[in-house]
Amino acid sequence: MHPIDQHNQAITRRHFFGKTSVGIGSAALATLLNEGASSAELPGISHFAPKAKRVIYMFQNGAPTHLDLFDHKPGMQKHRGTDLPDSVQQGQRLTTMTQGKDRKVLPTPWKFRPYGESGIYMSELVPHMGSIADELCLVRSMYSEAINHAPAITFLLTGSEMPGRPSIGSWLSYGLGSDNQDLPTFCAMTSRDREASCGQIFYEWYWGAGFLPTHHQGVKFRGVGDPVLYLSNPKGIDRGLRRNLLEQLSQLNHLKQQEVGDPEILTRISQYEMAYRMQASVPELADITTEPQHILDMYGPDVMERGTFAQNCLLARRLAEKGVRFVQLMHAGWDQHNNLPTQLAVQARDTDQPAAALVKDLKQRGLLDDTLVIWGGEFGRTPFVQGDMNNQKQHGRDHHPYCFSLWMAGGGIKGGTTYGQSDDFGYNVAENGVHVHDLQATVLHLLGINHERLTYRFQGREFRLTDVHGKVIKPILV
């Protein structure tokens, strides 16, 4: 290639601004200061005293059925097999799987009973969660607009049904920074149901940084191989040689950053350094054989198996101990369209004991008071049957965004309480509705953040997790 052609090819827009007297580095600094002004202060500083320092979000992909787990509706028994009244359904949108079909009422076949001194009614399928009832605030009036899995999960985790926005863990990383320089601020782990019957996909944007600087994205801990990708050195590379290589690479990256002013180069430098520190911190973290046997027993029989929800819950507690800001556990398998009678019990068995153990473990270590724990899915399930209810093995419930349940504990949440009510069929919110953006606003509030002031300027406008919505649910706070 002719030298002039090489020069012209090298002149990109970023290269041009880097060569100007101001430089994109100065522009980036000005942008950061602008963002700080619009948020009332620079990121890394709480707006007010927080109740929680960290969050563990046990996200249940596929949508757990609130009617069979948390929202007791004994009155549905007398309507079994009858059509759901039009006055209840109100012409609301249904999925294509049940739109235009019969809507026969399906009461739960499982028994409910009160748990704890608070007497919160929950299903016999979740006795371990029942044992921590006095720590929980059970919200029975969640609602969303999204009716399909990926958009609904994306909405709950990023505030938008469309991929591309920062996830809530990334917002907290950006807004509050890290409490541990040897581990990521935001960690994600995934697991699936025991029988692998769920086709739900874990999309990377569920823990992505969107338009925020990339070092705010979640780091995924894996259930096979190295806990984190590329944690081990290549064959023939020892830690001393790795350190030497990083120092030389850092020098080259700093020279390039000075030339072009790309702030992402600084992110890359910091992430290389974090990766180096994680080579020492992560293996120690992942070695759960150091746990006492009574702790392992508390999390259940699957705790020693990598990639299970049980082991992920124990790792979440270990991450919380080390100051990781946001831990996102995602467990798939709740999408029970035609296997509710058989698979729901399997899911409950796999998740009930570990989830309760996590709350108990945090409490006995003095961590629950400043750790917000959340358990819930992207929406609920319909009160009417999908399939033939007379087939004792093959029927289920369809997606239902108009009313569902989740629970929270610790971190400033009022334990032993319920909030909100659904109607007699668990179909619509009857009292104290909690929208997805309200939940997000409440989570940020508990961490000392005013959700209206945590913003990031992108493509000419100020973005925030809650968009232009959201209100803090103050009755559930201590």
C-alpha cells in the first residue's frame, strides 16, 4: 500500500480528535463532569445514608407460578374448570399460546399454610423459605408490561425491554464503585433445573454494561473449567512472567491512550490488572472445601456440585463477605407450560433450601442487615390452565405479567410482612401495585441512591435505570 493510502486509512474520527489540541480525553473528562452535575455529584458517592451495602439477586428465569407458591387463593377451588370471567381478564393481552383458547380456572393442587410468627401463607413446596418467613417481605402485587421471557427479564434487570441498556448491577458499580479491589464489583452466575427441561437462554446483556464504560459489566463465574475465563496462565507462563508482560502491555496502552485519548484504553488497562489480581483471589473464593460441614449441609445435597444453584448461593455469600457490590444468580427452569404437576416440585426442591440457607447464613454472620436479598422471576403464571387439566402429568400455566409475587429480605426491608394484594383469581393487582420501575427505584434507594439523580449521558440525553418512572415503596422499609 502506498504510504499516503496508509496514512489516510489510519485517520479515523477518533484519531482525528486525539490529534487536536483539546483531544478526546479532555472531552471525556468534560462529559464526566457534566454527568456529575446532572446527577448532583460525581459517581461513587451515595446521595444519602444507605441501609444496604450490597445486593444478592436470585433471579428465577422462566417465571415461578405465584399461585402455587406464594399467593394463596382457596376461593379458586369452587371455580375449578369454569371459564375465567371476562370481567377479570378484561381483554388484556395474552400470549399466542393461549389467545383465543378456553381459559379454564386451575386452582393449585398444593397446600398452603402459615409460616413463622408472622403467619405468612406459603406453599408446602417451599418449607425452607417458610422457615425464614419472619425475615421476608413478600410482595404479592408486582406487575409488568412485558409478556415474553427475554423482554421481561431485560426489563427487570435493565429498565428497558430492548437490549442495550446497563443492567442494575452495572448501574450500582458505576454509581457506588467497589469495596474490594481484588474482585469485580458485579458478579453473575447461572444454573439450570435438574432435568434440563427449560429452554431459557442466558443472554450476556442480562449482566452487561450497555453504554456505561465496560469495566462496569458483570463478570460471569462459570460452573465448569476455570471459574472465570482465562483465569489460569497458559502452559509455560508463571506469575512472575505474567506480571512482566502486563507491565509492558500497560506501558504500550498508556502510550496509545496518550496518542488517541480513547477512555476505553484506560478501562482495558484496569481490567488487565483486575484479571491479574483475580488469579489469586478467585481460586481461594471458589474453594468451598474450607467451609465447615454444618454450613455445607445447610445449603443442601447439591452444594458440592459446581454450577448448581446451591453452590452458587454459597459462593454468593462468600462474595458478599468480601465486599462485592452486586451478585446476580440466575436459575432457569420455571417455564412450566405443560409439566407443572411434575416439574414444579423439582424446581422447588432445587432452589428452596439453598435460597433459605443463604438468608440464614448471612444473618448468622451479621451480614443480612446490610445485604439486600431478592428472590423472584420476570412475571407470574396464569390462573387458567394451559393444556388439559384432566391429564395429571401434562398441563401447566401460561405467562402472566399483570400480577405476580417476589420476596426481599435484609438490607433495610421490613421482615415478616406482606405487601400488596391480588384479586380473587391472582390475575390483577387489587391493592398497592408495585411496578418493575418501583422495584428498581426501591433497590437503589436502599443503597443510598436517588434513582432520579443517578444518570448517564448517552446519545444526547440523560439515561437512568428507571427511565422516567418509578417510586420508592416506603411501607416495606424499616
